[in-house]
Amino acid sequence: MLQVLSSSWALLLGMMLLMVGNGVQGTLLGIRGGLEGFSTFELSLVMSGYFAGFLFGSRMAPIMIRRVGHVRVFAALGSFISAVLILYPTFTDPWAWTALRVIVGFCFSGVYVTAESWLNNAADNENRGKALSLYMFVQMVGIIAAQGLLVIGDPGGFILFILPSVLVSIAFAPILLSVNPTPAFETTKGLSLRELFHISPMGCVGFMLLGGVFAAQFGMASVFGQQVGLTVGQISAFVSALYIGGLVLQYPIGWISDRMDRRVLILIVTAIAAAAAMLPVVFGTRYELLLLAAFFLGGMTNPLYALLLAYVNDFLEPDDMPAASAGLIFINGMGAIAGPVVTGWVMGVMGPLGFFGYMALLLVGFLIYGLWRMTQRSGPAPKDTGAYMTMSPAASPVAVDMAQEVWADEAEEDE
């Protein structure tokens, strides 16, 4: 781990600052939009724009990198992000914000692809798994730290928009001044969605529904907090609890997953997440209860992404693992685009608690489907499954490919 840190500290530091900037604007827009009088549905469109841009960017970034190189793509997209972050308070219109969110999502996706390409190139077969785990840890720390910045300024002013723009600009300095040239960018030919669904129906359905759950958390949590009357500091703590839960519980769940039937663990984690989402719906929006629900909801759904990825890999040959990543990310991305929009509609019908009700509905639906799938075929024994690898729902195709490479190498060694 120290070797990875010493060789990639500049990249990891820069990415943490980028995640701080991204985390601030994601929560801040929900608060500021409420102050500007945006409707819940308008805010849901704004939040959905990020995921639409992110999915499109994950497809376009490799093409841009092959044309002009990693450094130019990285610097250009970073400049756009920094500029857009300070344009939000200038154009306080939901349609303008939606367009800006699409741009930010596209740019962040390209930045992730580029940075993760550098990280993958700097790692070798011996430490690739450790490098990826450290990278995911840094990302989570950055998002959590971002929530603390919300209390230092007025959401109705400009400073909270300027600060993340400055952080994003600073973030590129250590990365661009320290990275080594990378080899030509290569992509793997993917499996068709039909083939992927045939290999693992439960994995594909899980990725689609989990995309909706994660997008609701990332996009609409601050909107919910404002609608139930939380202060800015309380909204900050509420959003932080979602990611702190994911950070704290990721590794224990990963340890357990290598020692029991992975399908059973997936269903247990899903059931706990569904129960956490139902807590505010049943018992009300008392602040302490919201923090508890957020901790376990985020603590279950973040590792669930990695569990599902590992589960799909249990049915793949090593050579097919990288090919499956593009299809899984596309499925997850389609769910993520719909997530905020549907959440906004449900909140309009049910009120603020529609935020939790929507996620509970998706999780219960997946739980029922997973229980049915367990009756259709037997799963692999724990001794025949691949190792769990830490992975974030916000990962780009490159990070998922890195994880797939680690799994493929381990599978070949076992054979």
C-alpha cells in the first residue's frame, strides 16, 4: 500500500480535491434550487442531467483520448468543470442548470476515465487491487469532506460556488505536473446486453435498480433535506452519513462475501437497505432517525454495487470479465438517469418521504426478484468464487476494467 501511495500520491490528492468539488456542487444545487423556488420535478431534471452526461462521457472519453491524448483531454475537461461551477448562480434557471449538469457529468466522466487510466498504467499485477482500493477510499473521503464545506458559507450567495471551482482548478496542478506518459488507450470489445442478461439476469436487474437508488441518493438527498426543514448543517451531516456508511461497511461486507454464498449476502444486504429506507416512512423524519437510516442505506447500497459486480464475474470466464464491464455500466447508467426524475415525481405525489419510499420500492423489488432467481439455478460455492473488490457506483469504465483485470488474474492463478 505504501508503494502505491508513494507512486500515485499526486493523482490521489488531485482526485480527492476533485471529489470535494463534485460533492459540494451536488448537495448545494439541491439547497440553492429550493431557495430559488424550483419545483421538485425541476430539481429532479437538474440532478438527472449529471448522470446523462456521465454516461455519454464514459463512451466519448476513450475516443477523445485516442485523438488528442490524455493530458489535453484532462486539462480541457477540467477547465470546463471549473467554469461551469461558477456559472450556476449566474443562470438561476432550471433548464440552464440541467444543461450545465449535463456538461459537468460529461466532463467528470472523462476526467475519471483519464485519471484511472494513469492509475492503471502506474500499477502492476501485484498491486493493482491495492491501488484501486486506495483510489476508491480517496473518492469517498473527498465526497464526505465536501459536505463539511457547506456550513462555511451562505447557500444563497456565491462563495460556495466559487470554492469548489477553485478546488477543482487546484486539483489538476499536482496531477498534470507529475504524471508519466501513458500508452495508447485501448478498449475491450464488450458483450451484448442480451448475452450479459443470459449470463446473469440477477446481476443485470440489480445493476439497473441500484443505478436508480444511487442516483436518488447522490442527486436528491439535499432536496429531501430542505423539504423536511433541515438546516444546512443538518443536510450536510445527512448526506455525509450516506457516504460514511458506505466507507465504514464496505470492507466488513467484502470480507464476509468471500466466505459465504454471495447471492444470500446480496439479498441480506438488500433487505437491510430496504429496511433502512422504510424507517423514515414508518417512524417519521426525526433528525436522529434520518441519520441512522442514511448510514445503513448508504452502508448497504455502496457495497452492493461491488457485490453484484463480483457475483456477475462468478459466472464469467476470465477472458470475458473485461468485456462485461461496458454493458454493466450502461445498464447501471440507464437506471441512474431515470433515478432522480422518478424520485422527483414520487416526491411530488407522496411528499418528501417519497425520497425514501422510491428507494425502498426498488430495493424490495430487487429482493423479491433475487429470491425468485435463487429457485431457478444454484450458485457457485464460496470456494469457487472470485475475491471481492472495493468498487464505487460512481466508478468509470476504466476503474471497473481494473477490477476485472484483478479478478481475471486471480482466476487464472487459481486454475
